[in-house]
Amino acid sequence: MYYVYILYSSKSRDFYYGYTLDVVKRAKEHNKGLSKATKPYIPWKLVWYCAFENKKLAKDFERYIKTGSGKAFTYKRLVNSEVLKKDVSG
């Protein structure tokens, strides 16, 4: 199985989208600073993930949620971005 996942950074108040074979291991790698793209924004919180049967499906969905309409869908249906952003502002 391949997983599409969404991380949330309380430091930058941004989301990061990715796909992987092992979502727990990958989230730990992000928080250890092993990814150049996410290292400056540690700590990351895993806020959503979903399993797909194959790499193509996972990659296609990850690509979709990075688009404008995909982000709108994500914020409306997959993560509650307002709650997360208020959680770190107080």
C-alpha cells in the first residue's frame, strides 16, 4: 500500500503533502530534519493520511491535493485548517 499524507507545521502554519510506503516512518523523518523542504518548519504533526492500492493512485491524488481545487477540498473535507491555525495562535 502507498499512503498520501498531510503534515501541519505549527511554526509556519502551513501544510505539507506527500506520499510514501510507510507513513509513520516518513513523518518521523520530516521531524528529524531529513527532508530539505520541511526541515526549517519543524515540528510537523501528521493530521491526515489515506492508503492507496498502488503508487500511481497515490501519486495522482497527491498531485491533485496540491492544486487549487485540491487544497479547497482538503481544507473543507480532510483537515480542519481553522482549528489547527487557532490552536497554535494562542
